[in-house]
Amino acid sequence: MPALAQPRATAVVSPDTLREVHGRKFSNLNKTYMLPADDKEFDRLNIQHIMLRVLLGGLLPVPDEVVRGLLAHENAAVLDVGSGSGHWPVDIAQQFPHVRVVGFDLVPARPAATPSNCTFVQGDAHKDLAPFAGQFDIVHCRAMAHSSLDFSHIVREMTRCLRPGGLFVLCGGDLGLCNVRKQRASPAESSFVRLLQQVRAVDETRGVRARSQDFPALIVSAGGREMLEPEYRAYHCPIGWPGLPEDGLGENGELLGTLMLRNAKASKTWRIHLQCSVLMKVWTQTFVPSWTPLLVSQGHPRASVDEWVRRAEDELRGPSKMMYTKWHYSWAFKDGKTG
């Protein structure tokens, strides 16, 4: 299991590349991306990184032997687009000291004790990835679909950064929740869901169309013939409750039995679910207020937004509603015959 406490990341950009919007710092390079770029946001992204690593059981959704095979050669290289708090590229660099690792972001952050084989580059993925064409064995991108009005263009640019035979990985979370049956929760079930509904409506008004569940089709359409058939997997992470030990167990008996497994004999699945649920609850509590600047800047009265956020935060502090967040992973290899 990764450590729950990791070194805090700090931005590695000049302050004049940031602007303030309703009390939070944002990048000046791309005004479409409306989540902050400040210490609070880096802390949230760090929690998100730990949670997803626990959920995956690693850093990537493919077997470890596949990753080792891709990175076995002397000039191996990995690119993380939208590197956020910087912990994903740092973790890769620590696992593979011979590999050149690059974190790329509008506001890149460098964790303390970053290894020498990991560097960070500031740039806009819409237009600044061309110098990296054909240089990387793995290109990884997480939680960036809402950063662009034309995410398919960014996907196209990222796949061009791959070497023949390289691996491309996309990850994104739903702007919605699932109930205990793993069905999409309605706004009537949750104040948090109602807040996310407002965020989705604003995204649609702004022209943000990319959806994480559509990643396989996006890789096919944007990556072109060079990309082989993509694979896909969805992960459900419980918020503040341990979840079900196996998918599909929705009966109250199984659920109550699971909730009683609070002893040293708990299964590995239980411990993973419990750790993920704690991380996810902390993450959602930091995630909720991050949307305030977007909602206010799009014309919603500040008092209304504050009330939506307050109700969502109250819900998250109270007894769990037995909800899940849903995370989508899709990945594909570049044809080894291209070049």
C-alpha cells in the first residue's frame, strides 16, 4: 500500500502565470480549465493519487510485467500529461530509476525529494506537446477531460508522443455518483449529486463535451489507425463506507455483514475498500469547494453556490449514504510497426 502521507507538492512556475478567481489561484495559460492551481488543490490531487493507486493496486491498469517490459530498455521514457501534484510521475521515477520521466502541466508541481530522473515542464497540452513527438514508451493522462473544449485534439497530440509499441492510458472520474446498486444516483438521493448536476450543466454551457466513459471511442477516433484496439475498465470507489467485498452484492444481508467486518481477520478486499473509502471521503470534502469559482464565474449567485456547497459538505460529514464514485480507465498500444 502507498503511504497515506506524502511530501507536499509546490508549484514550479512564476507567480505571474497565475490569476486569482474568487479567492483561488488559476493558470493564465488555459482559462477553460476551471479547477484551481494552489496548495489546497495540490493537496486534493495528492489524496486523489493515493486513492487511485490503492484502487488500482498500482500506478497503471495493466499488469506489472507489461510495464516492466515497456521500460526495460536503456532509453525508456514516460510522460504524464496533466501531472497535477506531481506524485504519479515521481512514483514512476522512483520505481524505475533508469527511466526518464516527464510531468507536464499548466501549473506543474514538484513534490519534495523528486528524483533526478523526473523533471517537470510547464505547457498547454493543446499546443505544446509537439516537441515530445515519438519520445515516450508510456503516456499517461488522468482527470483532464474537463480541461478542454476539444479534448479529442489533446488525445491526438498525446498519442503522437508515443513510440511504436508504446502504451497510452486515460483515466477520468464521473461528474456523478452511483448508489449502492452501482446505478447512477439521482439528485433526489444526495446534495452532493445535486451540486455535481450544476457543474455538469455549466460544463455543457461552456462546451465541454468529453465524457470519461467514452474514452475507448475517443482513443479510436482521435488516435487514428496507429492505435490498436483500446481496453476499458470501470472502478467503483465507496465514499465513507467500506463498500461491498464483491461486485453485485446488493442485498442488505451481505451489506450489513460486510459492515460488521471491523476486526483483524478482515479480508484484503475489505481493507482495500476501507482504505479507499476513507481516502475518497477526505477527497470529496476537498473537491466540493473547488467548484465554487467555476459556478460563480458562470453567473450563479455566490450565496446560492455557498448553500449548495454547504449542503454537500454537511452530507459528507454525516452518516454515509452508501454512494460510490466511478472512475474510468481506457488504454491502448500504438502499433509497433509505425514510426
